[in-house]
Amino acid sequence: MKEFWEMYDNEGFSLWKVKYDKYEGEGEVLHMTNNLLGGFIQRLDTFRKYSFAVHGVYGDEPKLDIKGAWLWRGVDIPFEIKDHVSYEYNFFTKLDITKEEDRKYVEDMWCC
């Protein structure tokens, strides 16, 4: 991560935190929650050339969450994400690498 932070281009790339907004009854059964995440990722297959992410299911049944840390080319949310059928259920928050808690979030997601 030390090398990543030294080489990171804040003007050409951006880091984002994503969290899925669960409806009542979602995030209770592991295989169903994995399917939600799998469908989201599958529909972004063409976007993989421009991004890197660790996006997973966290927690224990019946309190599972879908969250991740993404890196992509550009500084705004790209069309491929906004055009996704479940975009409105995922909350993207741009991370500020000058803030220690944002850097720690990326390091925790990518390294732990």
C-alpha cells in the first residue's frame, strides 16, 4: 500500500466506498446476498478494464452487508456505474486520500 499511495494519481483516478442499501429481508441469507453481489459485478464486466475493487459480503447471518472499495479511471462516477440497473441501491462515496480514515478504509478493504 505504501507504493500505491506514492504512485496514486489523484487527478486521473478516484477511490470510492460503496455500500448496498438493503431492503427489509435482504442480507439475511448468505447465498442470496452473494447472488445480489454477483449480479451487480456480472453486469459490470465491460468496466473491469478501467477499475479495480474489493467488493464483498461482510458480517454474519442474518446481518450481512455488501460493501467495497473501488478505484477507477476518472474523478466522477462513470456512465457504466450510473447506467447499472441497481445503481440506485448502491451508495457511492468519494474517498479523500488526505483523510487518514479514508486511506485506512481502502487499506482495510484491500489488505485484510
